[in-house]
Amino acid sequence: MYFKQSIGKLGEDIACLYLEKNNYKIIKRNFRCKQGELDIIAFNLKKELIFIEVKTRNNINYGFASAMSWIYFLIVIVIIGVSSFIISKGVYYYD
């Protein structure tokens, strides 16, 4: 596994631990389909399906800008495409 991939996996692991600690139910990690990939799919306490993109920084030289500044337009399009695919299939439901 390359360094960038291992940093990304570490970030996803930390995000999952945080979500589980805050009572989110992790349904799937690294979901892939023809529309793209989502890092984490989870349910919150309101039983809402949540789609999560994790961005992990390995260097503080980029500053401490808001996490939203790292979400580029293309990533938003991918999240919308993949989440629409998942919802259209009706695969995930809270049990």
C-alpha cells in the first residue's frame, strides 16, 4: 500500500471511530459503483442515511482552512451521483 493510500485509510479509520463513538451506525466503507466511490455510508440517530467523504491531511503546510475548502466541485458531483445510485437501488435501510 502506498503512503497516500495508508494515510487515507488511517483518516477513514479515525472518522469511523468518531462516528461510532457518536452513535452512527457504519453500513459500508469504500462503496464503489460506476458513478464513483464514497468513503463511508452510515446511519445517524435519526435513522437518516449519511454519505461521508473523508479528506486526510498529512502536512500542516496547507494551513488550517475549513474542511469544506477541500471539497471540490467534482467531488460533490461524485457524491451526488453515488448517493443517487444507492437511494435508487433501495439497498440500505435501517434495521
